[in-house]
Amino acid sequence: MPLVRISLRAGKSEAYRQAVGEGVYQALRETFNVPDEDRFVVVSEHGAADFQFSKTYMDIARSDDLVIIQITVSNTRNVAQKQALYARIAELLAREPGVRGEDVFINLIEVAKENWSFGNGIAQYV
Amino acid sequence: MPLVRISLRAGKSEAYRQAVGEGVYQALRETFNVPDEDRFVVVSEHGAADFQFSKTYMDIARSDDLVIIQITVSNTRNVAQKQALYARIAELLAREPGVRGEDVFINLIEVAKENWSFGNGIAQYV
Amino acid sequence: MPLVRISLRAGKSEAYRQAVGEGVYQALRETFNVPDEDRFVVVSEHGAADFQFSKTYMDIARSDDLVIIQITVSNTRNVAQKQALYARIAELLAREPGVRGEDVFINLIEVAKENWSFGNGIAQYV
């Protein structure tokens, strides 16, 4: 059910972009109890003028390797689970494809369970 | 008021992408009582590495023709209306441009009515 | 903390797209009390078929210079602040890079404060 949008600077390999999506999916599996195969990830690449960000906000030294991850999920997780998700995404992306923790920006959008249709025009979670 | 984001694999014609937006708009008109001309749709095309999805989740056989539709709307619809929307989008897209029901993924994000400005810096729904 | 997505027709200069992001950031600073350097903006350009919008909805005469701005923010602002934000964005974009008020479309998505990680896998606002 999560729908993941990943935005980053153009120039990384396809394997790199695949790996970012894979890491986010694995972290969702482990910390949000997302079912096996519940994987929907869209990646967009941007030039410098179209990817504007602070290299200092919150005293975090971001680089041009910044990855902005916005995840829409059902509104059923508590704060501890969210903290676990952020930590696990950062950990997995550091390992593969090798993103520095400072370059992992995450935002969650929460929606009702009835707000999803996975195909065939049906609200499968109702 | 709905803002519709449509993501799909690159390679479809302009007429095809136009038709997907048109079908979603018509379904919103019919099931969510969206006013005439309230149409704002952004489409993005992606290569395979940037469009990662399960071909089996929920036993739905998705193909590379998958269309991911994320719609931001005001939070005024009930579950029955949402179910009607999903069904109608799938029905209309099957007809034109010809998307299989299995390839129609829909997510709704709901916001307060005051969260929109349609121009001129004014919150028209307040 | 705001994450800003800007969508517009392809063909504007990099300076123009930078200026739109800058104006939105400045307006957020002034009306939403966003901290200095809290700036995260992603811009995407689209061809005509992928940027479908009404040129008349709400009797607002939109042109191909339409800018669709979707901002994800924490859910801590009241209606008056939102109205001030819309007005200020329109005002600043009219000044630089010169967007007509009719061509400024804004939508807000609100989330809990714990829904952000600005780096290092930590939920900095918890």
C-alpha cells in the first residue's frame, strides 16, 4: 500500500535508483509490517535548478546526493514505528547503494485505509 | 479542486496520456460531484528502473501498462463515493484509452477545503 | 519542513524555475514561520499533453504559464495563515519571475510533526 516517490539529482545509474527503491521497500516491510510484494515506487530525476534544497538545515550537511523520499501510507502507525522506519531506511540506503545518512530526507503522508485501490476498481482494504 | 498525478511507463502516445487524464476527470465529475472544468492533471513518464511495482500484489496481474493515479481532494467524500470513484475510473480507462482493470492503481490524499487556491492568491473555498 | 512540488510547462529558463522555488520559500518564511534554510523544492517540467488544466475554472483565466504548487507541511497553521501564504506566494511570484496571479495554483497537504526526517534517520521534530 505505500506509494513511494523518490526524487534525486540526475546522473545516478539505473542500478543505484533501483537500489534506493529496494531499500525503502525493505525498510517498510520490516518496520511498518507491509505485506510481501506491496511495492509501488516512482523515481524522478532532476537537474540542479529543479532540485533546490538546504545544505545546512538542522545542521545536517547535505550534498548533491540528497534523496528526497515521500511515502504515502495508511494512517495506522505510531511514532515509534515511524522512528524505526526512518532509522532503517537510512541504514539500508547507507549499505546499498551507499547514501550518506545526511542525504536521506523522508516525509510521510497518511491516508485512510479506504483510500487505496490496487486494481480492478476495487477498494481492497474496505 | 482535485489535483491528479498520473505516473506511467514512457512510450505511450500523447493521445493515450490525454485520455487517461480525461477518464479520471470524468469519473471525478460523476462520482465526487466535482464541478465542470475543475480539472488539474499532471502526467509523468518513467523508465523501467524508475517505475518499480509488484506484478502480483493482491493477486492482481499488473503489466508494464500500469497507471498509478494519485488524487489530492477535499475530505468530504464517504467510503461509498470512494468505491464508486475507483470503479468508474477503471471502467472509463478500460474504454478509453484501453487500460486493463488490473493496471489501474489509485490512491487518494484528503485535505481540508481551505487548502486550495485556484489563482490570484485567494482561498476560494473559504 | 515544507516539501514543495512545483509543476509547470517545459520551456522556462533555469533562472525562472529557481525564482519560483525562491518565492514559495520566502512566502513560507514570512507567513508560516518556517525556519531559515528550511527549503526543499522539487520542480518538474511537462509537455502540453502531460499538463492538463482548465483555463476557465472559477472564472480565472489561466494560461500556459500556469504553475501548480503542492506543499506538504506540518498541520499547525490556521486558516488565516493559509490565506496569508496564498496571497504572499502570488505577490512574490508576480514580482519575480513574473507569474500572473491567475496562473498560481496552490494546494497544501498537512501531516503530523513526527512525519519528517531531515537526515540521519532521525525524526527531528519528535
